[in-house]
Amino acid sequence: MFNRGIIKPVTTLEQKETITPVSDFGEFGLIKLLTGTLKTNNGSTLKGVGDDAAVIGYSGDEAILASTDMYVEGVHFDLAYTPLLHLGYKCITASISDIYAMNGNAEQVLVSVALSSRFSVEALQEVYQGMRIACEKYKVDLVGGDTTSSKTGLVINITAIGRAKKDEVTYRNGAKPNDILCVSGDLGGAYVGLQVLEREKQVFLSNPDMQPELHDYSYVLQRQLRPEARKDVVEILAALHIKPTSMIDISDGLSSEILHLCDQSGTGCDLFEEKIPRDDNTYDTARSLNLDFTMCALNGGEDYELLFTISQADYEKIKNHPDFTLIGYMTEKESGANLITTSGNRYPLQAQGWKHF
Amino acid sequence: MFNRGIIKPVTTLEQKETITPVSDFGEFGLIKLLTGTLKTNNGSTLKGVGDDAAVIGYSGDEAILASTDMYVEGVHFDLAYTPLLHLGYKCITASISDIYAMNGNAEQVLVSVALSSRFSVEALQEVYQGMRIACEKYKVDLVGGDTTSSKTGLVINITAIGRAKKDEVTYRNGAKPNDILCVSGDLGGAYVGLQVLEREKQVFLSNPDMQPELHDYSYVLQRQLRPEARKDVVEILAALHIKPTSMIDISDGLSSEILHLCDQSGTGCDLFEEKIPRDDNTYDTARSLNLDFTMCALNGGEDYELLFTISQADYEKIKNHPDFTLIGYMTEKESGANLITTSGNRYPLQAQGWKHF
């Protein structure tokens, strides 16, 4: 396998017949292509690629949950409007959100940072300070990492490690037809906040003396720049004695996440537009930017709310809970995943979340 | 803490009084600065920052080991002479080496990859194929990851997860004066291989029609481009009923690693130059490049051999073992860490390993 010659001055790339741009696949297609046929060698690997986190189990009734995320300057964040303190905070909350999405508790993180020489020690301390604040708030320990230089820009990788009782772990694949689809908090805010920041950046670039006008936007800006992870949802569900039949966190947009649950559970879904939870500030700001709120919620992403399904038997326990909104129900696979609009029309849900490529 | 104003068009950097270049600290100084005062919140965190891997323990007698490493194009690897297949392989072996250095067994890896649009799907498949080959060989499962775009170049982050019995975990801080310092395999090869590749790259750049002459260098090139991790050492030590008093893997060079053991164990060390294990191909190639072999071994790095100390009581078990070389012994802290040269001189060891910044 390694006999292709040790040295390839221009990499093996140019000797191949086929050159396919990564954009032809998209992130999820690419993951399937790269990891689709992976076998496992260890009995401790209970769940590999394909959920919010991997599940590892030894003897005993506890499982280890592990997830990794990379944040790249110019792709995931723009330092023109992202304070480094917030950046550190967000990298932690966005990463541990994957552990909560498995119905577990995050306890450790490992942090890798690559940075170019334009960053000072003080800048790096600021990033770490944001991480520390998040770790303290969520009771997570920063237990290891790697620090290196990069040729350009800042790259941060966070691995989150947590645990849950093996029989409490919630996967994406357990939803059944008639299960109720629920979501925590409200949606679309992070995306609307990003649009505000992008607009103000353009204003600033065309006239650096202009002061950005941001006081009306504090909620959506906080949703974008300093999102929280829904650790509390895991605790509330436990207190209500509800184990969701499936769960995922909303990082790429409601549409994309619903399609993941349907795809992996082998179900369809009816989502009701009028039920999608919204904050007034998000809604009003979206309107002022000529954005359709529903599109922001469906495709915007980065809200880090938890989307989950529960069986009908648990309906009474949750129906009036202020932290949750019931937004639809799962159906037979043949019905497909659909949005039922406020006007009563029915459209297939499409994954139009944020494209990485 | 977050009231510095939501938007900072040029980051908070320019408002600070002090701007210290990262190069003033170096990697280890930086890690101390950033993580020196970290507290832990969870009883499951048995060991945080400061060893080859973090140690996490729940109930039961097993500990989880976790380590993360980032590999950046142009910093850690040069695609002018690194085949993508080898790159994938090396990222895995270099990462799981940290788990073996804790006297544990690596069982899972999480892989993040950021790549720019100049990489094709086929190129990415090549990297993953190298990872798969390594995973298969070492019986490690690739259980998760993240794939994203980057503005420039390729960045790979690997998190390795393993396990060991809690009382078998070997830290850097357990060495005692009179313990014997041992190392597996031979040293300096990876660094010498790198020098060969750099030389051939220069030849190629000045005359692209020249074919690189590499057939004499297969050993050192393999050490650089496709290093192995010493899983077998952990197994051999267990079979010999030896638990090292301290252990570390050689990623930054023998000097730097010995100083870590001395620093964390509170000891000194005498290292004997004539005992440093060498391969003939490494030695001869170093000479032909006008490099001093001892300097290559002390400061070269990337050999991924295991360096460990054992108590005198274990000497008989290991003294003639072909996989290990006894290269010195630990001393009182006051004696410092010293190299005893072949000619009998005594010099303080200095960490002159590869500088990331």
C-alpha cells in the first residue's frame, strides 16, 4: 500500500485520473464517502461516526461520549466582529452541545489552537479566558490540548468528552411514527445576529468613522456571538422522567437536523411553521433586514437548541413546559419530511443549512 | 466579563497595552501560561494538562486516556514531499503514541480535517485511506470527526482515546533518583530523513527534471514519513511485569523529553552519549549530510519511541532485551540533567527541540 514511491514532489494528486471538487459532495456526503465502510475493532466502540458524539463503553453501566469540532477563521468566525473572548466561549459551548444532544453530561474538553504570528500572547489569553468562563459555567474541565503555529489565521479544535448511563444515551435513530417533535428555546436568532454583524461590517468598511448601531440587537447578537449550550434541557428531561426517543442539537438549521432524525430513524415528519418558536427581537430584526423568519429558523443554524422526539405517552409531562415547544410529529417514512405552512400548504423540507464547502 | 462591547471591528487586540509575540514564550511556556491556574470541577478528571494524555476515571478500575494533536500544512508537514497516504498514517500513529506513553492501549480516534478548495475529494480519500491503514494495523476505531473548509491549506486534528487500569497508568512525574532511563528503538532517524527530503526538495525546485535519489535512504525516510507508534512496548513491558516509574513519547527530541521527566519528577539525570541507540543508516546519512548524530537524536524529534524509567529492582528483567536500550539514570535534582559525552565531558542538557513558534 505504501509502495507508490516515497517522494511525490507535487503530491499524488496530479497522477490521478479523477479530480472531484469537494463541493460536489458537501459535508455530509463527504463524511459518508470517507467513513461509510469503516469497521470497528474494539468492543468498547458502541457507536462510531454518525451521531452527535461517539459512544464508548467499557464494563459498568456508564458510557463515554466524545465529539470533536473544528473552527476555522474566515469560515466559522470573522475576527472583524468577533471578540476573542466570545470566540473562546462559543467554541466551548458549541462543542459541549453535542454531548448534551446525546442526553449526557459534558465533563472534559481538549483544546487545540493553531495561530499565526499576527496573534499576540495577550490575544491567545483572551481566547482562553473565554474558554475558561464557559468551562466554569458548565462545570467542564479543560484537561489537555495542543498549541502550534499556523501559516495563516486561527484554527481551534475542541474535543468534548462526557458521560451518561448506557441506557440513557439518546441517539438520532430512535424516533417512531407518531412521536412528538419538540425543541428547546427559540430559533433563528443566531443567523439573524450574523446578518446584523455582516451589515455593520460593510458599513464600517465603507466608512470607518461610523459607529455601529447595535443597541437594538442585543438578543440576536448574543445568540450569534455567545451562544449557550442546553445542559439544562438534559437535567429537565431527567427530572420529568422523559427519555427522548431521538435527539440532535441544532447547529446547521432546523431543516437539516429534522432530516437527520428522519433519515436515521426511518421516519417522515410533519413540521408546523406556526409552531416554530421565535423571540420577538429575532422576528422584528429579521423583518427589518427583509428576511423571512421561517427561513432563518429552518436554514440558519448555530442556535444550539436541542431538537428531540418523545413518545405520545410522555405528552402530558411536557405539554405546558415553558422551555419546550411541540412543533410537529413524526410520520411514516413514505410521507416524507414536510413543512406545513401557516397558510396550510405542504412543502418537502430541504437541507439548505450552512454549506461548509 | 462580556461587557466590553459586542462589536470590535479590529478585535480587542489593539486596545491592549501589551503586545507580546508568541515566540517569546515557546510552546511549553505558552501552555503553562494558558493552563497553569486551571481548576477542575469534576471528580472524573484524574489528570488534566501536563502529561502525554489526560486521565479520566469514573467508578471501576479503568481509566480513560485522551490526547489531542493538531497538524498544520507548512508547519508540521510539507506536501511537496509528503504523500497524502503517508500523512494520514502518520497523523494517526503520532497521536496514538501519546496513549501508549501513558502505558495504555489506544482504542478510538476522532478526526477533524479542514481543507481548502485546491484539495479534491480524491486527495481527501487518500488521507483517510492512510488513516484507515494505521487504524487497522493498531486496532483503533475512527469513531467521529469534523470536515470543514479552510482558507488556506490543510489542517488535521486527531484526538486519541484509550484506556488502562487506573493503577497501570504511567505519568511523567514518578521517576526517582537511581531509576534507570530506557528508550525503545533507535533515535534521530526521523530528523535525518527530514533533512534528506528538504535537500531533495531544493534540488527539485532548482531543476524539476532531476529525479530524486532516495534509494539509499529508505530507513530514515520511513522514520520521517511513516513512523510507527510503540504499542508493542506497552505489551512487552506488561509481559515483563515492569511498570515504568515514568514514561513519555519522543516527539520533540530526547533532550526535551528527558527534561520533562526530570522537571515533573523533581530529579536530575545523567545521559550517556555512547548509549544513545542508533541505526547505521541514520548514522551514515547524518554524516553524509554533515550532521552530528548525537545532536539529531537529542534535538530532532518525531521518532515516536518511548522513553521511560524503571526502578533498579527491574534491571534484570530488561537488561538484555533487544527492543530497549539503557541510556542513563536519574539523579538528585541538584545534579541537574546532563549529557556525559563519549569523551567523558559533562554538559547540561538543553531543550533545543523543534520550535513551533
